[in-house]
Amino acid sequence: MSLSSILSADAIDNAIKDCQAPDSFCPKKFFQICGLSKKSPAEVKKAFAIMDNDASGFIEEEELKFFLQRFSPGARVLTAAETKNFLSAADDDSDGKIGADGEWTSIIWLLAGH
């Protein structure tokens, strides 16, 4: 399964184009442009599963830096600062990873302004 089964290809392309320059990635804006912020919790969980490369039930920092490439294989990797900022915003319990049960869905809704 790919994220294009959840999100439109045009929306993904627009979101990737918006953050092409290093240190330009903003999770809130990215989630809004790609449409993930408007998806149901079930769809968000499907997206999480796609991004959880090792199927551990968590997205760790190493996986998070390749976040954009999960949307588009040719996309850039997040910079160290972008990765740390994203992890900091999403890691509710400060364990260094984002969990599928609660944290991921919460971060999508939080960053979308809900």
C-alpha cells in the first residue's frame, strides 16, 4: 500500500514541492497541503503504518528523517533540525519515538489546528 491510496497524487506533489528547500518543512503546513489533516483516524492509522518502515508500531527518529520519501520516493530527507523539531512536536511521552496509538493521530489533529 502507498500513501497515494489515501491521498491524491496532486496533493502529495504539492506538499512535497512546498518544502523542497532544506529547513523549509513545516509539519502543520505539510499535513494541510497533502490532505492528511482532513482524513479520518482510521485513514491516519493506515498512513502511519506505511511510514513505520520496520513495522515496530513506532516511528523512530531514523525513520522520521525519511518522512518525505514515504510520500514521494524522490523527495529529500529531512534535515537533522527538521527531524528533531518534528519528533519533539509529536512525541507526547518523550520516549524518542511516535506511537501509532494516540501520538500520531494526535499530532495530525494538533498540527491541523483541531
